[in-house]
Amino acid sequence: VTGLFCDECAPGHDTNFPACEPCHDCYDLWEKIVSDVRLDIERIETIMPCPEDDRPISELQRSKTSLEKLQSLSYLTAKDELKKLKELLARI
């Protein structure tokens, strides 16, 4: 559990407090993938020179938007949502 009053399920666990069942094993793998993408975006920002045009900035902004979407997927905990994610990954 987590939270100021220990009344929330910790990351990697279902949001059904107080049961807080552990998420599927793929959760940790997914978190690592999202973390790697975030770190890559941060590295790109630090080495990217100040551009004369907006194209590289818009590319970076699209990457950041994609990262936000990836991060939001890590909060899927319901089994039907996990099934949808597996189907999406299979199509990709």
C-alpha cells in the first residue's frame, strides 16, 4: 500500500483497495520500456542543438506526447483492459 494515509494500492498492484492484488508480471516489463523511452527523450533533449526551424522541436513534442500515452497505459489494471493491450501489441 501507499499514500499519505496508507489507503491506496502501490504501483504494480490492482487499484481495488484494500485487496491490492499484484498486477500481471508484464507490468514490470512495461514500466521498464516506458522508463527507457523517457530516458531516451531526455537524452535527445540534452544533445539537440537549438534549431533554426521548428521541425526538430515538433518531432520531440510528438515523442513526448507518445510517452504520455505509454505512461497512461501502465495504469491499466483491469483484466479486460490488459486483454485489450495484449491484442494491440499483437497487432503491432
